[in-house]
Amino acid sequence: MKPLKEFIIQFVGLKIGKHHFEHKIEQAFFDHFEYEEFNNVAIDIEVELEKKSTLLELHFKASGFVNVNCDLTNEPYDQTIENEFELVVKFGDEYNDEYIDILIIPHGTYEINIAQYIYELIVLAVPAKRVHPGVEDGTLNSDILEKLEQLSPKLNEEKEEEEDIDPRWNTLKKLLTDKK
């Protein structure tokens, strides 16, 4: 897998201070990572690199949308994405990325690839449970929703069945609740 060239920042020629980089992320970016959860992507990434004499500070900010399928209805919808991430790049004897927000790169390195950090920033911004907004407000009409409604347990029917039970069973049920 060859690196995405537009996400490599050559910091060696930059002056000490703040530098801004902007990227537009589309579906091709995720195709490179072989990530197939998104149908479509339109995200703006702003990277602010602050170069200091002994380290680099990177501030990532993502905003836009990803088109995903709803976990309940499998209907595609646009999920809004907003996320930020701070990364500190230090120089050391060898490469070390064990820490979440600290990257240690060898002395003499002149560039850094930020594609993996952008990928993780976007993927982690998507909620674990993806629910179509039409499901939440009741405006989505879907065959799957209708089928779920038909197959869902009815609370009123269960209460009626409990009332028809022989009263002797209720005294036995008390034995189970008394143990708690």
C-alpha cells in the first residue's frame, strides 16, 4: 500500500511557528484503506501544525458528513461528522507510536504522513449505533420498520395473559422474589 502523497507534510523546510493545511476527504481516501462502511464521504480536514525548536504540535479538525446505512433499517443517510484531535510529535532514537497522542520519530526525519491519523479521526467520529434521523422522529416509512413493529412484543397482551393465570402460581412466584 503506497502512501497518499498529499498527506505527507515535509516540516524540515518550514519556519518555526504555525502552519495551516487543508484537505478534502472523499470516498477514494477510504478505498485506499479498504474501508467499506461508508457509501459516500465529504469531509473537510483542517490541520494546524505548530513547529517548535524541539517538537511539532498538530491539531486536526474534521467537519462534514459520511453517508452510512442505518443499523435498524439499512436505509442510507448522511451522518454529520465533527471531531478534533491533538498530536505531539517528538524526536527520539527510534520510531514509536505506542501512545495515543504522542508520536516519536527518529532524529533526521524530515516528513510525517498524517493519513492514518485523519482516517482514525473520521472513523472514530461516527457513532457506534447509526440510526436514521427519520427513525428517531417517525418520518421514515420503510418495509423493515413495519416488519419490526409487527414482530415486536406487545406489552398489553402480556399483561392480559398474566391476569388469566391461576392464582396459585402467584404464591409460588412470591417464593422466587422473597429470596432476593
